Amino acid sequence: MSLSLHTNYGDIKMELFCYEVPKTCKNFLALCASGYYDNTKFHRNIKGFAIQGGDPTNTGKGGESIYGKYFDDEFDSTLKV
């Protein structure tokens, strides 16, 4: 599944792997639909690798999933970083 993240600096195209990591995708999409990520900031940028954000407290420490504070990580060997 593809989606676009709209930012002040332009759109970021993202690909979600809903079959491989269904709980993670369900959580992300539900939070997006609820407006959870609206006006949040990226608190970490690792050039050429990753960005982290979506924390409504803007501290890099807060936030909850639709399942509560935490849920088990999902891994799929067909996905590579």
C-alpha cells in the first residue's frame, strides 16, 4: 500500500507492507485516520537512513499505539532495510 505524508517541505511517498507486518500497518493507518500525527514534528533524522517522528508530545518519548503503550515488534525476513 502506498501513501503520501504531507509536510511543510513537500510530500514524502511511503510504502506500507500490510501483508508482512499487519499490526504495525493497522496501527499506523488508524492513527493517521484519527489525526494523531497532525502537526507533529520529526524529532530524529539519520541522513540517508531514517526519520523518526509522530510523537504528540514532541519529545521523542511519548505516544501510544491503538493497542496501548506497546505491542510486539513484527519481523518479516522478506523485508530489508
